[in-house]
Amino acid sequence: MSTPSLNDLIELGAISEAQGLQGQVKVRPHSSEPVALLSSKVIWLSLILRREAGVAASVEQASLTQYKVKSAKMHSGNVVLALDGITDRDQALALKGARILVGRDAFPKAESDSYYWVDLIACQAVNLQNETLGEVIDVTENGAHGVIAIGDAATKEIKYLVPFVKEVVHNVDLLNKKITLDWQSDWQ
């Protein structure tokens, strides 16, 4: 299997610590429901490697390495992974800070009326009056529900923070990358 580019992979979390003595890693997931991370059989780790290039300069380069997942489970809000080839605490600690990435095709099929947040990014947001509000540039969670950030994708300037709830979100058309919202263009 060839190494994919970072653009072909989706970041799902980061390794925050070693877990136990037998090489498991503790992952801080980006989602409160890390279904894709828990079900992935193969992950990619992106680690920033620094090497000295001169007196005070260093060169950074991302290393992308594939691992088979032996087991994955939730523990206290984190995901604990056992990775093939990582067999002791020192090896696990060496991975601290690595970003966890998977291919989009590894995600389980979403249930009807459910969406992976990554699929909402780059959708055009329009209101019920068919006014363009902007593009979805980020999706976050505030504890109670998701929040979509709508704005200018080129500048990453956010114009609206809209709750992703059924009272506001009238339609999500992933095929045409369009979300219809009950949201006025003059609301901030």
C-alpha cells in the first residue's frame, strides 16, 4: 500500500500519553463520539520530526507511518489504542503528540440524518430566503450540540456561528454540498 498524502487523510485525534506498561497509547479524540477512531483497523500517525540544521536553526518534517490497530476502547473520555509493533511504555511515549489520521473510506456508514462533521466542511450555507451566508469552515461542539462556523473559506474569517440543531438546520445536501438554514443574514 502506498503512503497517502496528508490531504487524503482526516485527523481524528492526537496521542496525549502512554497508557499502562504494554505499549498502549491514550488518544485525545477530536469528537465526543469517536466512532470512526474506535472502528478503524488501520491508522496513520503524523509526527513532527525536528533535526538541527545549523547553530540555532532546526528543520521540521512530518513523518507519516501506518499502524494496524490491535484494539481500541473508550476510557475516561479518551480512546486507548493498542498498535501492532508498539509493545512497551517507552515506545508508546515516543509517539506522544502524534496526530491520528485515517482515510475517509475507513469511516463507518453514517446513519440517516447523521453526518460526519468533516463532510459538512466546504458546504455552502444558504438561508430559507435562498441568501448565501457563506461556506462551512469549521464544526465544533459546545457540549449541548454541534456548532457550524460559516464564513469566508479563503480567509477563514467567521461570519456566523450557527447551532447545528434540527430547529435551525432544515436540509443537508451532501451531494451538492449545500446546507439550508433557518438563519437570517443580518444575525450575528
